[in-house]
Amino acid sequence: MSVAADFEALYGAAPDGVWAAPGRVNLIGEYTDFNDGFVLPLALPHTTVAAVARRDDGVLRLHSADIDGGVVQLAVDSLEPLSGGGWAAYPAGVVWALREAGHPVTGADVHLTSTVPTGAGLSSSAALEVVTALALNDLFGLGISRPELARLAQRAENAFVGVPCGVMDQMASACAEEGHALYLDTRDLSYRQVPFDLAREGLRLLVVDTRVKHALGDGAYAERRAGCEAGARALGARALRDVSVVQLPESLALLGDETVLRYVRHVVTDNARVERTIALLDAGDTRAVGPVLTEGHASLRDDLRVSCPELDLVVEAANAAGALGARMTGGGFGGSAVVLVDTDRADAVAAAVEKAFAEAGHAAPGIFPAVPSAGARRL
């Protein structure tokens, strides 16, 4: 059955509409978004789809086709941050954030299904938040812009769920365009759609899901955010985005804490890698992006220390088999890597990664091409 038919079977009436929001993969720029920096994500074809009907009685009913359990029923007046609730906290948090911002959301019936892999670093949570926000924006005629919807979705995850993420994932899900990567300045949410037609250039971007689940709510992400903020304070900067790569050696010399120093070095150099990547893409030299990806992985592994053996193995095996470059993507501690490869080498590189995983005794990875896809939309 379709998601609309499932909604009707569940709630006894047809939905008012159906919306979709994609997951994302980030090409370059990791842990830069909460430092007011630059990122370059693209939306995936994998989406979270929501059938939604407006309610005016203060009742919020949530159901997921992908998670065992019945309908979660909540009162919109009683939504409280950090009150638990598992997956339902994400859409509930969006309702809370909208109401906190003064928008008159009076309830909804929601039925969800998703093809975005969870725990793979592909922003399943952002897709869930953005599809909920877009549906409610439409149904209640709120007139909220896409960047502001992304900000509200981020607030839901930060303040309601308790994950201190930046805004990249929500912006990518809300604002990406098919055939493009999203060059985003996370300070002011200005962005540019960068043409990213890999097939035309004989290239492919592979996503390798290591099957190692990550959960950003476990404190390691928050610890790195706090370290970055401590580094900015120590340097007298509003955010690490304001520390230039040219100033980096003298800036690092001012930092006494070795951990904070490593975090600062990663963020400042990764911001520079985003700008280098954009320059290469604008010049039509996409192949040269490969080594920048590998360089970024080394920084995430050695300075930020958010990689894991499986992610390192993807990068090592892919590059040894002839990839142009590779790096982990997303929050790390598991999840996925991206591999830039010539189309005619893609199958051989994927096979080499699978062989390396088998020889290391790891579960087989999931491998698929990242096709730059459309952002959130009403279906």
C-alpha cells in the first residue's frame, strides 16, 4: 500500500497531503557547521515520507511504519524538551519548536516511512524533522522560508532531543537541488547551488555504509563541540570560522590544551578544504577533489579522532584499488564513508572494499552511488 493508504487504514481518514525530505551525504566540511563554517552536502535519493492531516484539538499522533510499536499520542500543550520518547521525539520536537517560535500549530496526525538508513551518518533524523516541519508549514499556512524551517528543525534536535548538532543536515534536506551540491555558509545560511554532474565527467561518488551504528547523543559529539567552543574563546574569536588557515600556526601556539588544539586544527583546515573543493568544482576539475577528501579523512582520524577501524579500512582499501580519494562522512564513530572514483573503476573499488571487510572479519558494507537529489517537497 501507499503511505497515504496506510495513513487512512491507521487513522480512519485520508491525509491532507504527503511530503518527502531526503537524507544527505556531506562531500566535505565536517564538524565545521557548529563553528559557523562552510559545508558542502548533497541530498540523497533516500527519503523520509510523511502522510499528514491537520488537527485543531491539541492532539499530536505519530506513527512510523519502520519501527515496532503503535501510535504515539501526545498533547501539543504538554510537550517538554529532553523528556525521552525515542524516535517520536524528533517530530514532536518540531511541533514544540514551531509553537515556541509563535506559530499556531494545533495538532496533527502523522504517518511516516523512510528509506534513509539509520545510524549510517546520512541524516535520517534531519529528514524526519524537515519532512514534519514542511508538512506543518504547508498545512497551517505558516509561510516559513526553507532556511528558517531548517533552523527550527535544528532547534528541535538541539533543545528538545538534546543532540547539539549544527544546521548542515537540516539545510541540506530542506534546500538541496537535484544535480547540485549545496555550498552553505552556516553563519548566515547563505548558500549556492553548485552543479555536481558526476556522470557527465565519468565519475561516481560511492557511499559505503560500514554498518557500524553511531549515535550522536552519546556525548562524544558534544565533547568535541565544547572543545571547539573553548578553542574559539581562547583565541578571542567569535567562532573558529574566524581563524584563518594562514593564522593557524600562531593560533595553535596560543593553545595549551592538546585536545583543544587538535580540534581547532581540524576545523580550521576543513573550512579551508571546503573552499579548495569549491574552487576545484568551479574550475571544472572535479577529479582533483579526490586527494582533498583523503586529506580530510586524515584530519578527522588523527586530529578530531572520530573515525573507527572500519571507516579507515574503507579509505585505505578504496584508495589502494584506484579511487581518486575517500573520507568518512557525518559524525563518525561508525556510519559511512564517501569514495570518489572513475566510473570505470567503481565496481573494482567496491569489490576491493568488500574483500577487505571480509578479510578483516567485518560485516559486509552497504555500497551505493550518491546521486545528487532534490530537497524536501510535497508529493
